[in-house]
Amino acid sequence: MIQTKLPRSKPEEQNVSPKSIIDFVNALETEELEVHSFIVLRHGQVIAEGTWSPYNEEHPHILNSLSKSFTSTAIGLAVEEGKLSLDDDVISFFLEYMTDEIERNMANLKVRHLLSMSTGHDEDTTPNLRRSNDWVREFLNMPIVHKPGTHFLYNTGATYMLSAILTKVTGMKLLDYLEPRLFEPLGMSDITTTTCPKGIHFGGAGMSVKIEDIAKFGLLYLQKGVWEGKRIIPEHWVEQATSKQISNGNDDHDWAQGYGYQFWRCRHGAYRGDGAFGQFCVVLPEQDAVVAITAGVMDMGDILNLVWDHLLPGMTGPAEGQQSDLDRKLASLTYDSPRVLTTSPNINRWSGKRFEAQPNDVGISAFSFTFSEEKGEFVFWDSEGQHEFQIGYGKWIESEYSIAGQKVMAAVSGTWRNRNTFEVTIRLLGTPFCDTWTCDFIHGAVRINVSRNIWTVPGLSDMALVPSLVGYIQ
């Protein structure tokens, strides 16, 4: 793997106002939009980049549905290699599932309908797929009620089917197929994904990618599929995938400008891949620019509006502001750990004690807290054994966070809110999620109430939420 970094430049050298970038960052912070990292590219150069501590630009971040644009790219490459056609019947790849009912249901569904989210379903198929051990069979059996190609419905299950088709026609899983064709030429590394129970890469979500690699992907599309003079993606595929293939509304907002092949059209002549909770790869051909963002927000439109309100004017107006001001701003980006408010005179009652947990959805059988002068520690036991993570006081401590069979690095900090309540903040690095545990100690018991920064759908989120826990000292 060739590790390549994008070239760097100052904003003014690429006719961009440093003040516009400062204003963008200030607006994010004023509106309390929790962006984790961003990169702005102009004329092929990185002109601004920022990461809020404790997040790290070298740590891959979950893309959620931005994964779809990578799956689309794989399909475009496979079409160019003659492995399939956009007009192939979807059912033709899965004849082993054929029944009279499936044949009738899938009669008119083509590959292009999967790409353009026009399968004809009345609801997203993903929740049903997630509850099944055979996602392909489940998809083929879900009723199609509209003529394919006529009705837009955002349907992550359709993208999964593209991944399944790719594996059928190439004998390779999605990321394995993209490795020599996309990732290696661009110097992209450490990319992972989730899979279905059959081992097929999800395709519609689940990829984790570094922020600079998101920017590289956008630059490749901005350059119409060419990277360092070499053709990577066919130009006609770039044009098709990023053009309006189906209408998705008439409103004047960025989710109603038309949909391509797993890319959204935007206002201002732009297009994008995006993922839930603020993952963006925005390509602005008219400005010869790319904006890549990872985040943890509920309303993604708020972030895009700030791109249009601040970054876009900075590419068309006078280059105002000082580079030194921008440098200071970008160097100061951080999410502070919770301030240590107090301690508790009752620590020794609970520190190091084992609490037997009441039945819960993630199978925690027992847990304990240890409070030392320098840090805290939470230990718990489940069917897989013992797990623990460290808790900083007035600082973040990185630990492996493991729950319900899932593992992720987390930055953790805690403080006593009063003599009986200890609050823990857990930033799940590489994800949009930040959990808060409010631990109320009452005599020989503790109740842990857990909240998350963003609302998630059970079965659709790739990181389990610890339920509220109750434990008693034994």
C-alpha cells in the first residue's frame, strides 16, 4: 500500500478567504454542531483541516450511508469490466431463490433501480433485513408496490443488494474488490466494514474511513475519475452517478435536488455522498472544491447550510482575514472533558464493590466501580468474560470500549455531580456517538441511566446503546 498525503496549501494561495473558514468553524461551535473533523480542498490542495480533540484524523470514522457512494463506484467499475449491466434483472443473479411469488414480485426490477433508489418499495427494506439471517431472500420477498423506476424511496437494502450482486459476479467482497481498483491507487488504508450474517459486505452503511481518504474520494470524482494522470473510474460513470437520475422532491433544500446512483444532488451545482449524523463528502465542481466532514449531529442540513453560508462565499469573494488567525483557531479545536465539580465522602462505600446486575438487554451480569485519586475504572462481566475501561478526572482517557460483542476505542471522563451521583461521558471514537452515564448510588445499590447524544433506531445503529442498569452489592 502506497501511503499518499494530499498536497497542502494556504487558503489565500487558492483564492479562498481564511476568514470564511474561521466563520464556518465559529458557526459550528456557536450552533453546537458536533463536528469531529473536516477538510476543505480547493484546486486539488488541502487549504484547511481541523479535528476536535479527543478525536483523531488518523482514526477511521464510521461513514453510515456515505458507504453507498463507494458501493456505487464498485458497481461502475464492474460494469466497465463487463461483469454486469445496469439493465440486468436483479433476480437473474439469485435464481437459487426463485419461486413463482418472487418471480412475479421481481419481474421488472433492474440493477439501475437499485442504484437510483427507485425499487418500487413503499418502505425501507433495511429493518426487515436486519431481523433476518438471509438478507437477500428477505429483500426478494418484500412486496414491490410501485413500478420500478417511477417512485423514489431511500432504501438502504437496495444498496446491500448491489453489494450482494457484486460478490456474485466477481467472486469478491466489496472491499476486496475495491482494494486494487480504488483504495491502493489513492493510498487509502485501514478501511473496514460490517457484514450481513452471510458474510456479504453491507454496502449501504458500515464502512469506516479516515477523513483524508473521504476527501481523496471526493477529489477523484471532482477530477472525473482521474488520479495523478491515471484513469481510475470511467468518466461516463462519474457523470451518470452524480447526475439526477430520479426526482426526489420539489422543495428548495438539499434533500430534494434529485438523486443519482447513490449520490445526492445539492444546491449550488454541487453533489454529495452523505451518511447519518453528519458524514459528508461534498463535491463543488463550479468552485473546483471538496468538503469532507465527520460528525455526530441530528440535523445534517444545519451543517450543509453553514457550508453554503460561509465556505462557498469564501471561494468567490475577496480573500479576507489573516492566516495566523485561522492557524490559531484550527489549533484550538477541542471538546473539553467534564470539569471536576466535587468529590464524594462516600466513595469507600462503593469503590471496588461488585454489583450484581438485574437482567438487561446486553447481558451484563455484574459490574464494579473503582475510584482512585488519579482516575476511575469501570469493570463489567458478561458471557464473553471481563471487560473494563478507564475514566479520567478532568481529562480524557482512551480505552477499549466493548459491549454486546462490539469493540471501539473510547475517550472517557467523569466527575461527581454531588455526593451520590457520578457522571461518566463516553465519546465512542470513530463513531457519531457520545454516551452519558448518570450513576446514582443509594446505600447498597446503584442505578445507571444512559443517554446518547443522538437518537438512534434499534437494529439500524452499528453501536449498541447500553441500557439503564441497576445493580446491588452482593
